[in-house]
Amino acid sequence: MPGNQPRDIMLTVNKLVAQGRGLAAVLLKRAAQVELDWDVRQKSRFDATDSQGRALGVFLPRGQVVRGGDVLVADDGSLI
């Protein structure tokens, strides 16, 4: 159908906001969530699925670690 996007499109994530600093609380409350194992959080490139069922392709700068409370930002502006 025109205007409908397939659910299998992967969101690209290449930005991390440590602990969501500077982001409004209301935006953080509405953000999707993702659970990551420790081994995955150590990687700069990985795939995941968020709480809304969206596929994520995460491409962070090498050496950047995802910690609990960090916010990932997708290319479309979505917060995870």
C-alpha cells in the first residue's frame, strides 16, 4: 500500500548520548528501550531489536561502550 513502510527496515544508529544528558525527560519517557548483554555493549557495531520491535543496526565510534541509561539516536531522530 502506498505510504506504508515495511516493518523489516533496519534503523541505523550512530550516535550515543551518555545518560541522556540534555534531553527532556518527556522524550526519554517515550523512547523505545533495548536490552543488551554485556558482551554486546562492548562492541561498536551490532544488531538489536528495540521494545517497539524495530530492527536496529548500531554503528558507534570504535571504543565507545553502551552503558545503562545511555540513549541511542537513530538516523530518523528516534531515541532508544
